[in-house]
Amino acid sequence: MKKSLIKNYAKLIVDVGANVKKGQDVVIYASVENPEFVSYLVEYSYKRKANKVEVRWTDQNIDRLHYKYQSLSTLSEVRQWELERKKSDLQHLPCHIYIESDDPNGLMGIDQNKLMSSSMARSKIFKPIRDAMDNKYQWVIAGIPSLKWAKKLFPNESNKKAIDKLWEAILKTSRAYDGNPIENWKNHNENLAKKTSFLNSLNLDYLHYYSKNGTNFKVWLHDDGLWCAGSEKTLNKNIVFNPNIPSEECFTSPIKGKAEGIVYSSKPLSYQSQLIENFSILFKDGKAVEVHAEKNEDLLKQMINYDEGSAYLGECALVPFDSPINNTDILFLSTLYDENACCHLALGAGFNNCIKDYEKYSLDELHKKGINDSSMHVDFMIGTSDLNIDGYTKDGKKVAIFKEGNWAF
């Protein structure tokens, strides 16, 4: 892959994704396998006049050894230095850049109870700080190839060819392959904004999803809810940033406790290095009360019992079946990409900024209004080529939102 394209992609992540501003600190999370690409991110951040750039390296192989050999109590422990570092992030609000490249099956074979239980324990400790930081800093997650990830997707190719093919897929779906990536994203954000503007004008009461695979599902929306897409703004300084590269979705957070019916998955869900396949979720009074899966049903059950909010919905996202990601015909085994292939729902935490004037409310008030609270947020895909979604307005009018898998307007 041309180095110029890769550098332009790194610049896109810094300039449009994180939108680093003069004097800000930047924290980059990335695998030790990717020093060259990370050096591009560091340099572009400093060219944006960043104050300080810190790289927090990760290594999936080392993580695997920790999970294998450490006790559950040790894995669940949060040392004081970890807590202080998180408190420092709250104080300074650095831009966060997350680079995804791990092997999708890198933790396969590790005790799932150990993974889940330790994650829950640590999340409880960090959650108050994360809640306090919410919507106050820029962040972005983007992917780059690793050899193991590339070979999972293209097992019959040589190592170099597999990586090149994954680079091409990432750059094309991220609008960084043809033309000017920054200009491409400007146009993309404008198009997404037009769609959310129309959705917000409808004054929708609820959505009805149905398709031939058996999905028949209704979900209710907030009176003062908002549809969002693409770029967001920080609460304190109104800095525009793009948290997901790529992103195709228009999304909102539904009312907790108001969803009825059944949905069927349209793509496997990659979760904790396992694939949950061909599954269904039945909702009653907004809660997932029954799940079935042809593969890894127990893991799906664990997921909805992660905490008190994990069985409730936090997001409804609209993505056309005819999307750039879906049209690659690649299952990326990464939620960042697969969720942007077609319509999806998410179990777990909702988004506070999907409530109009959310900054006027406390966190408790937003939860009382029906924004779901959870330490988990897991997206799963339900979009099909024949998915229809009808919206019903507060005054009883029916509006076609999706027809045969794509936008109806």
C-alpha cells in the first residue's frame, strides 16, 4: 500500500477524527506491532500544536498471558496508579485516539468467566470517572491492519497481499483511498446531517422493524430525543470531532423499558474473541428476556447479564444495506466496521447527547428520563436487504424510514 495514502489516513484521524487543537494533550492507544503508523499520528498531532502526546502501548499476546495466569482477584484489581492516571485524564481531558488492529480471535480459549468478571469489576471502579468525562473531550477509534487480522479475513492470500487487501478495504470504507480524505469527510458529514435533520423533524413516537427473517420489533423514542450522526461536539468547548472512522450510521438512544418484539441477527457478532452466530433476542417491556443462538448462546446470555442495564437497549442505528462497508462483502470481525455495514441495535449504555439540551440535566436526571445506564455497549447487526422500518409520529402518522433495506426518503 502506498505510504502517501497511509499518511493521509493518519492525518485524517488526527485532523478530522480527534481534531486536535493547539495546546491540547493527546493520548494514543495502539498495539506494539504498529510503531510506524503511531509515529505518523504523533507527528501530525504535534503539527497541530499539541502540547504533549503520550502513547499507551498494548500487546494482545501479553494480555492473553495475564488472563491465563493471573487470578481473578488480581485481574479485577485496579492499582492506585491506574486510578490516578484516569483522574489525570479527567483533569486535563486529552484527546484520545484508539487504533484497532488486534487479532479478532486473539483471546480465544481464555476462560470467559474470568474475562467477564474481571472486566465488570474494573468497569465499576472506572465508571464514575468515565461518566464525568463523557462528552467533554475529543476521541476517535480507527483501524489499521495487523498480520493476524488480515489473515483471518484473507486466509488464502500471502501475508503481504492479505495486509494490502485489508489496507485497501479500510482506506476505501474510511473515505481515504480516493480524492482528498478531509474533503470527503466534510461532504459525508453534510449528507449525514441532512438525514438526521429530516429524522428530527418527524417528531417520531416509535419505530416498527420487520423483515422476512422473522424480525418484528417496536421501539419507542424520547419526546425530546435527537438523531445524531457523524461528527459530534464537546460539551465544554464545542470542538467538532468524528469519533468513528468509518461511520455510516444515523443513531439515537431509545427510551429504556419501551421495546417489544423479536429481532434476528443478520451478521455474526464478534465478542470477546468469539463469534456469536445466527441469534435472536426477544424483548418485553424493553428488556431482553430470551435469547437463542446457534453458536455461543451461553456467551450471549452472559452478555445480557453483564450488569443491571446490559439487557436494555442503548442505541438504535440506521445504516443502509447498500453501504460502502456492506458492499465490500467482507465480515471484518470488528464492530467498528461491521456495525456500519447495516442497521444495528446496541445493548447497554445509551448516549446522553441524544437528548435535546442534555447539558442542562444531571446524569441521574438523564437516566430517569430513560437513557439507559450500563458499563457495557455492544452493537449487533439486524439489517437485511428486505428490512422495512416504519416510523409513527406523535400525531399518529406513518412514515416510511427504510424500505427493502435502504433509506425510504
